[in-house]
Amino acid sequence: MAEDPAAPSTEARAAVAAAELPGNYFELYKLAVEMADRISARRGIANSFFLTVNTGIVGVLGSQDVRWYLPAAGIVFAVTWWGLLKSYRDLNAAKFEIILAMEERLPVRVYGDEWDRLRRGPARFGFRRDALRTWLGQYRELGQIERIVPWVFTAIYLAEIVRQFVA
């Protein structure tokens, strides 16, 4: 389909949209994106810390005969980790709501278009359409995946407590 030669170009539409924004709008947008990125980086550091601590506790549990209070402390660490991940997820969700709302006034929607593409359908890896491969091929938010790990550690700690009281 041929473009209408009388219609303004994409660049012209972008220039008009940018001219209609307040002077510091794009700077505020960049600040919001930077703040969201920093929250994600802090979440990564927190994950590394809690993964290291919990792996260390499980290592001690597997190599030495310890009392019930070490796995109980592990449960506290795992539940704290999960709560912190939820807090980071909620904080980033609020930040991205603001970013996406700001993008409605920008000529390009970088994050909005990315989310639209990810949610449109499963990621393509060349898998056949059986159930497991379809599930694995779908986009999963990092927050959905990473919040499973503290519960795995909690299950390990609970199993150790039960083993100690049954044995």
C-alpha cells in the first residue's frame, strides 16, 4: 500500500509530538527509566546475597549434623528474600506504570512496544507445539520465576526440620 504523499512523515510527526511536550519532559522520562533500572540492579544484588546465604546454609546442612535452629534460620532468610522480591516487584511495577504512561505522549514507545511483543505470544525457539515446549517458550517475567527459588529453599529447610524430629 502506497503512502499518501500529502501525509506528514514519521519524522515530522515525531517532531510535532516532541514540540508539544513540556521542556523537561524527556529528562523526566529518562530519570524514571534510570530509577527503574537501578531498582532492577539492586534486586539482582539482593538475589545474589540471599542465594549465597541460602546455598551456604544448605551446604552446612548437607555436610554436618546441625540442630533444628539452622534450618529455621534458613526459613527466615528464605521468607525474607521472598518478601524483598515482592517489594522490588511492586516498586518496579509502579515505576513502569509511570514510564508507560509517559510514553503515551512520546513519539516512540520503547517499553510499551517491547511489552506488547512479549505478551503477543510465545517466544519462538523452533520447538514443536507440545504442551511442555509451548509453556517453556512463553515469556515469563523474571519476578515470576525468581520468587520460586526462596520457596524451594524453604521446602529443603522444612524437610530437614521434619527429618530431625522424626529421626
